[in-house]
Amino acid sequence: MPDPNNFSWTFLLSAYARNGYFDGSKRVFDAMALNRCHDVVSWTILLKGFSESGRIEEMEEIFARMPARSVISFHTVFVAHKNAKNWDEASRAFLQMPEHDLISWTGMIQSYAGSGRIDRAEEMFGKIPARNTMCCNSMILAFADAGHFDPAKALFDSMPEKNEVSWNAMLAIEKIEIDDLDRYFERMPQRSIASWRAIVAANAAKGDLSRAKNTAREIFDSMAEKEDIVARTAMIHAYARNGDLEQARSLFDVVELHSRDAILWNTMIAAYSQSGDLDEAREILERMPHRDGVAPNGISFVAVLGACGHDGFVASAGEYFRSMRRDYGLDPAKEHYCSMLLGLGRAGMLDAAEELMESMPFEPDAAMWGEILSACQIHGDVDRAWNAALRLGEMDPRDSATHVSL
């Protein structure tokens, strides 16, 4: 490039960042500095590159160095933390944004709901100046995850426009009555495979395996192989929820190896993990093929780590935690650290739990401090309990449970 101009540099930087070549991105960015070609666009391109690849620490470094920040750069940081489930960091980024649009409002509802703070999600929803279907769907999903049928129904009924997500969210509410469930399903203007899967899972959650099987059979009989796998996955989940692991495994084994997707494998791993059968869960995990789209992923390890931590197999949990990066190239996310903290806390290994928190590549959130607080209370560690309660109070001064602990 004999005489590169600002457009040329920006185009090259964007190409490197978009394709994940971060060393190249940095070299181009540094060269732009020497040629005095830096502007808010180039800074934002680099920021988005690190954000979209999940390289949160480097993204934060770039953000801190930016001489001028746009609405897009603030939004980029917010979305990165939300997608990484760094709920507290997402909240801080949201509050720093100079202005908010419907996407950021909706993202904040999802952040509060994801961290279990449904009251804060509802409060945030009430502040949105002009609502659309997307933000209403997020609030319905938040109510659904919390099992709050009445407020979800009230919001759903008030919506002038509903889409497939709206209907499926109503089917997913855990505490919905069977009659209401059927009524919503029958009223749906059109049904996708996600709708069928939701009705199978909902019937199974209610303990009505006969109805779940009949619904799954409709999928088996009328849809293509891809949808057949979805139906079988829903039925495996249904059998597992009702304690029939033998039927779940037989249905899993019927599916040919090349047809099993990551969701099917993870459903079977979760089924064994949640029943406490760690040997079978590990056997399924280790049998997963190592090919694109099927190799063990973060969800696979969430189930196993959670089961190990819950049942006191701390050494096994630690081995799987280390294996994520060593054997599979997976960086542990917050839910993996939280599972480890749960296991260490239950076992009374509070020194190790504290060391793990200090080694994390992100700040502990309220859920993590909550795990530490609970463990300290169980094992009588007053000093650590006091510190954890203070940290929780700093994060959410209105949390009455923290005040009681203090």
C-alpha cells in the first residue's frame, strides 16, 4: 500500500478484527497511530473485535484508553458483559451509557433476570419510555424463568402485537396449569419446532409423560430428521425430569452417532448429572465426538461441575475445571467458576474458594459472593461471612437478605 489514507487503514483494521486476527489488528492500529489516523471509528472497530470474540479484559483496556467514546462504544461494552453473563459489569456499563435505546433497555432486563433479580428487571421494564414486542418478550421470559404466571399473563394479554417468542415464552412458564398450557398452544397462530418442543417439555415438567410422548410422536411422524432429533431431545429431557433415566438413555442410544448434535449430548449429560449419576455423566462427556458443532462446550461442563459440586466431589470438579482449558481449549465462564465455588464452599474449603475468586479474570458478582456467604454461615467463618455480606451490600444496598446476614 504505497500511500494509505484513513479509509484504507480503517478498512484493513476492520478486516483483521472481523476475522479474529487480533495480533494483526493491533499492528494495524499501532501503525495508524504513527500515521495519525486514529479516530473514534478505528477505536470502536478494535473495541468491537475484542468484544465479539469474548476477550473482555482486552476490550476493557481499549475502552479505558479511548480518548473519545461514542454511544456505540458504550453499547459494545454493555453487550459484551451481558453476553458473558457478567451481570454486575453489564449493569455498570448500562448506567454509564449517555443514552439508552430499546436494545439496551431490553438487555438490562435480561441481565437482571439472568442474575435472579426479577424485581429489578420489572423495575427496569417500568422505566422504558416506549415499549415494543422485543422488550415485552424479554420481560415475559423473565417472569417465565421465575415461574410467575399471573404477571406474565397480564403482560402477554396487554401486548398489541405478539410473535412466536411471545407465545413460546408463555408455554415455558413452570407454574402454568395444564388447561392454560393447552389453551395457549391451541391459540397459537402458527407453530414452529420450538413451539412443539416447548409443549413437550411443559407436559413433561407437569409429570404428564403420556401427553408429552403423544406430542413428540406427532413430531416424529410429520417432520424431517432434524426436527426428529429436537423431539427426541425434548423427550429425553422429559424422561430425565421424571426420573426415568433408563428410557432417556434408550431413546438417546437409538439416535445414530452422526445425527447427535451438541444439544442432545448435553441433555443426556445433564440428565445423569442432575440424578447424581456422575459416572454415567462423565462417560457421556468423554464419548462426545471432537468435531465442529458437537465437541464438548461450556454447557457440557456446567452440568458435570454442578453435579460434582453439589454432591461433594470437589477433586473431580477441579479436574474437570482444569480439563476445560487444557483438553478442550474452553475458557471457564462465570457459571463454571460459580459451580466450583459452590463445591468448595459446601466442602468447607473456604481458603481454596477465596483463592479461586482472586484468580478469576473478572470481578465476582452477587451470586458468587452469595455462595461464599452461605458457605461461611454453614461453616462458622464469621470474618469471611462479614466480608462477603459487605460486598453484597455494596452491589445491591436494597437486598434485604444481605441486611439480615449482616
